[in-house]
Amino acid sequence: MKPALPTALRPAAFVLAVIGGFGALVLGLVYAGTSGPTGLDATLVDALAWSGDPWWTIATVIDFVGEPVGAIVTMAVFLGWCWFSRRPRTAVTGVVAALVTVGLTSGLKPLTGRYIHGEFLAYPSGHTGFAAALTFTAALGVLGGLRRFPASVLLVVVVVVAGLAMGWAQVTMGAHYPTDTLGGLGVALAVVPAAALLTDKGATRSSNTA
């Protein structure tokens, strides 16, 4: 049975987890209780919020992935790929990681108390976390058969690009500040390797007792 966390990708995955978790924590502490684009956000908002078409349309399409209906469709496609490629552990990891990531980003919002537009809790971004969590999980499955170095580089690139794409969409649509999206990405980076490792351990334990 194919592992959810291939041995060759464990070092890169755990490095991403540490960086992501630490980064999300630091950003949450720095921006807790704020309600405007300050510091890094003040610079990045103007650079990333691209107005007019086709940018608004592209941002809307990307944003759909994190909306309730879009998330269901995306998850269905992901699970269909897992079934077709016979990756049950990847499927379990994806579901667990997505649920935990969305749960954490939702639970952290009132704790950090950061607002956008004066009324919407913003930190961290659940849309970014969801997209990054599924991309991270799928990338572990796809890249596991490659050599360690190229697989690790591709893993980092794919996950970061996915997170930045959703982050850009959220900023362009005015739903989040840039650091909110980095926080959501960080949560996903911290959650996925842990979910994959626990899935593999649980599957191994079950097969040994069967």
C-alpha cells in the first residue's frame, strides 16, 4: 500500500511543517487585535490586489475552490484521483488534513481577533489553508516515487505556488490581508505531515494486527 508520507519526502515535509507552524504562530501574535493593513500588509496589498478583468475573474475562479460548493467538488475530484490511483492512505490524509486545517483556521480567527473591513475575522485564511492542505497531500502522493532532491524541490514549489495563488485571489477580492493568507498556508504546512504520518502509522498497526 502506497504511503501517505513517502520516506524520501519526510525531511522536506517536516521542514515545511516547522516553518509553517512557527510562521503562523508569529504572524498571529504580531497581527492579533489589528483591523487594518499595517506593516508588511500595507505594502503588499497595493502590489497584490490587481483590479479589473481578467484578474477579478481569475481570482473568483480560484476562490471558488475554497467556497463550500467548490470545496466539495475539489474534494470529490481529489478522492476520485486517490481511488483511481489506489492511494487510500492519501485519501484519508487529505480528508483529515483538510478538516483539521479548516477547523484550526476557523478556531484561530476569534482568538487572534484580527478584522478586515471592520467586521470580518480575517486571520488566518481558511481558503488558503484548505487549498494548500489538499495540494500538499496530493503532491506527497505524486512525487513520492522520485529521487529525494528533485522530489523535495518540486514539493516545496508546488505547495508554495498553490498557497500563493489562493492567497493572491483572497487579497485581490478584498477578503484577506496578505499575512492572513500566509497564516493559512502555515497552518496547512504544519498539519499535513502530521496527518500523513499518523495515517501511515495507523494503517501499519492495523495490518500488523489483522
